Amino acid sequence: MASKIIVGVMGPGENATPDENDMAFDLGKAIAQHGWVVLTGGRGFGIMESAMKGAHDANGLTIGVLPNDNERNASDSADIKIMTGMGSARNMINVLSSHIVVVIGMAAGTASEVALAIKANKKVILLHQDEITVRFFKNIGTYKVMIANTVEETIGMIKDYLAVHAAH
Amino acid sequence: MASKIIVGVMGPGENATPDENDMAFDLGKAIAQHGWVVLTGGRGFGIMESAMKGAHDANGLTIGVLPNDNERNASDSADIKIMTGMGSARNMINVLSSHIVVVIGMAAGTASEVALAIKANKKVILLHQDEITVRFFKNIGTYKVMIANTVEETIGMIKDYLAVHAAH
Amino acid sequence: MASKIIVGVMGPGENATPDENDMAFDLGKAIAQHGWVVLTGGRGFGIMESAMKGAHDANGLTIGVLPNDNERNASDSADIKIMTGMGSARNMINVLSSHIVVVIGMAAGTASEVALAIKANKKVILLHQDEITVRFFKNIGTYKVMIANTVEETIGMIKDYLAVHAAH
Amino acid sequence: MASKIIVGVMGPGENATPDENDMAFDLGKAIAQHGWVVLTGGRGFGIMESAMKGAHDANGLTIGVLPNDNERNASDSADIKIMTGMGSARNMINVLSSHIVVVIGMAAGTASEVALAIKANKKVILLHQDEITVRFFKNIGTYKVMIANTVEETIGMIKDYLAVHAAH
């Protein structure tokens, strides 16, 4: 084994749209096909669940960093469950533990993760986001925020980033 | 003594503009004049420092919830220093400990506080914010996000909120 | 106003004995009489509640750092309620925010606070503790752990410590 | 893949003795041989490093939950690095994320983990500990604290525990 590359996939739970969930599944699968680990907020809904199921479809490894202090509300799709008991303050851990963050869909928790990622000097890829969202985060994040419209484009950006920032 | 009403004042540190700092001073002073406590991120810059100095100008009490694990980078304007050692994850504590949150200026850390406040079902008053910021947070926060243009308007909103939600 | 000296008083909740609660009341009162702030875990039971009630008896200020994300289980004796939503991980914040820590009674949460205080290089005064407890914490904390048998002795140790470590 | 069983191995960093490190290596190896994941505090010293190296010797998976906000001080033996940026408050996450906790050696951080585990109703196995330590934690943890003298005994206790508490 060697230290693994972790890609954070962030997005809404219950309020994710079917299209967003499909995109998250495809993204999770593509991440796993490249040998990277999928990290999510670990709940069994929306972008989190879809990305982890996608990763499993390609035999990938998944990590869920949960807001809870026990496994009751954790997704079975999280191979490794990190129980924080910290509520949404765990969003910071999601961001810090990801080598790069991809965001599909938008909600309050997701927005906090984008903002915390920018604050922590992480690269964030906004995948298929609306114009207001893009303009807001570009205003506060400038070059740390990248814009992608497809899973392929996203994977390309991750590869480029890792080529420069991760020595493996 | 009795349990105190805490108003969170959030905003950028080093990058706050002079106008934003002036508004934060006036807001901090007005909060103190109403007998409420000013809570900030506790650092000696920008909105945090200005709001606490304003509170002191009216003999108010100030709390700083710091990202650090020791007092070295804390502002002397924080009467009570809560040392978290959690970095930006302390933003969640700022939000949870405030009965209502007011935001002046915008930066990554500030954006995370607005998003976490919405997620935690707190009311957030966006004071004198640009259109993109207002539209973004209205999209994710709907009725939890209120818009004000002056300190007087802000104080009125806080009073209305407390009249309904705080039993004194 | 000026930056306040905070003395943490830690100890069991529901399982504190009547004698321990009496001692916590006297300690909280003596702390307030010296102009220091009493910080506790903020719940309405045992050592926490008793120390805060003692502080109020001398018109002192009290801070409760709560494990919860809302005020429902907070003590009314906490003038300032810091809501962490982090469960027992908030014990670290209790310790970091206290200039010095006094411990009355013993339980699992209390033991974690003593250990975290030692780890964070804080001075801890074990007040009226049994021999096993004293020997265990002396083994891991050496000079950081002080032993007192009375409230008076404890106050003397706090004064000596502050004379050296706090410039006021 | 399926949800993995995580065994936490806690103990001192720099101050672990050679005998304690040897025992941690053997324990990590035995844990991996049973298909369980080794979770530690993730630093490249003492019990943490030894247990992860032991797990690797049997091709096991290792998780390090780090106090830092970046990988600079993380051990290369941690396959998955969870960066918390929370300092010793991360000890709570170590405990909550472990199905069962084993402790080798003793220091302040380690003691906080035992105490937090008891508080969180986790089972803790004290492996080869001195009498004072055993008596102290038995006093506050009663039946949640188990005593083992060898790695074999420890593995037996983990098996018994999982047979009852984990459905796999």
C-alpha cells in the first residue's frame, strides 16, 4: 500500500436532482478508475451516496466523514466511516483531507465546503454550476476556483493538478 | 447576571475596507447600547476588531472565538477569549453561539460562516452586500437570509427577531 | 473592560457528590471574588452548575462551553453560552480557554479534560482527589499537576500562577 | 468492498519504549491478518507508526487521523490521511471512528483517548498497563475497560466483541 490520493466530492443530500446524482455517479466511477479514493460527507443520500456508488462500480475505495457520533445515519456505501460527532464543523475535515475538491449541485452545507476549501488554499472544481454560483465563488476564490462542465473535463483538471502537486 | 443575548458580527480580517470597518464599529457600538454581547472571530483585524472596539466604545462585552490554541494572535479587544485550536472549523462555533448573525464585507471565511449559519437554521443579516452575494445566499438560504443597508435597519431586524425568539 | 482571566472548573455532572458540589460552589464564589471568570462545561448539573452558582453568589461572570448545538440542555447559570455542537471534543476548548484548570470529583469526561490540559501544557490543580487519581496524573503530567485539599489552597495556587504568567 | 471494521490503536509517540513499539507492531500485524483496518493518530512515531508498519507487514489498510491541517507531519505509513486541523481535539474522532480501542503505553494524549472512549461508551482494551493506570481507568470506566497482557489475548477480546456487536 502507499499513501492514497483522495478526491473530495461534495454536494447536496436529499435535494440533489436526478441529473446531479447521475453526474456524481459517473464522477465517482471515473475517480476510482484512476486509482484515487472518493471522500464524501458519508450520508446515504444525493451526491454523497451517488459518488460512492459510482466508485464501487469501479471497485474503488470510499471514505465517509460523518457529522454524527455513531454509524446509524451513515451510508453503507462508505467503506471507511470517520465518525466526528461535530455536525457541520466536519465539513472542514472533508476539505482538509481531500487533495482536491469537486462540487456538484449547491446547498448551504456544500457552500460552506467550497468556502472552507478556498480559505484552506485548496483547489475546488465547480462542476456544472449556475452563473451566480460561479461568479460568487470566483469573487472570493479567484484562481483557486476552477470551472468544469463535464466529468471528463473534471478528471483532466484533477490529473493536471496532481501532476504538479503530488509526487508519486 | 442573566443569560446574555449574543450577536455575531462576521466579516473579513485584513481585507476589510475602511468603509466596512466604520460600519462594523457603528454596529458593534449599537449592539452594546442595546445590552447585547458582540461575538466575533477574535482576531485583531478588520470587521472583528472594529466591531469589538465599537462595543467597547459603549462599555459593552465582547467575545472572541479564536482559531488558535493560544492567545498570541488574539485581539486585546476580546474581553473573553475562547481558544479552539480548530482553525476555520471554529466558524461553526461562532455561528452556533450567536442568537443572530450580521455579515459585513465578504471573504472565504465569512462566506463559510454565512453558509454554516443557514445550514444551522440561524438568521443571517447581510449588511450592505453586493448583488451577486445577495442572490447567491438568497438562492441557498431563502427566508433565513435578510438584507439590510444600514446599521439602524440591522438593529431593527435584530430587535424584531429577538422579540419573537428570545424570552427575557 | 479588559481581557479577563478565566479559571476552568471541571468535574462530573450527575454523579458529583454533595460534598463535591459544596466545594465547587465555594470555589466558584472565591474565583468570582477575585475578579476572575468561571468557565465550565455549561450543563445544569454537578460541579458545572455548582461552580457557576457560586460565582453568581459573588456577582461573577460565568461561561459555559456546551457539547450541544443549541441551548436546550444548557444551564441557566451560564451567562455566556458557547455552543460547540462537538460533543465531548469540546473538552479541548474548555481547557484551551482556561488560564488554569481546577478539578473537583472525577469521571470519564473530567479525566479527559485533565489529560488534555496536561497535553496542552496547562497547569491543573487536582482538588481533594483520591490517591490513585493523583498518582496516575502525576505519572503523566509531573510538574503540570498540582495538588490541593482546600479552596483556600487552590486560590493561593491560582494567584501564584497568575502572578508569574499573566500580566495585568 | 464492504464497510470495514476499524480497530483503533492508541499510545505515545516519541516516548514509547522499544518493547511497547514491538508490541504495537505485532498488534497491527495481527489486526491486519484478521481483515480489520488499523486506525491511529497518524504521526510517524511510537505506537502509531509501529502499529501501522505492522499492519503493512500483513498487507493491511491503515488510517491516520492527524491533528494537523496538512500532510507535513503525517506518517507515510498512513494509507489514508484524515487531516483535522483540530490538534488534540481529534482524539475524539479517533475514538468515535474505532469499533474498539486498544491502548499500549501511556501519556497525556493517550489518557485523553481512553477517557473519551469510556465517555463515548466504547470498549477499551488496556494492553500491558501498570497497576495505577488499570485501577484509575477501572474506577471511571468499570466494565467498558478490559485488561489484556498479550497481543493474542487482545485479538481474542476483539473477536468476542465483534461477534456480538458487528453484523458481518
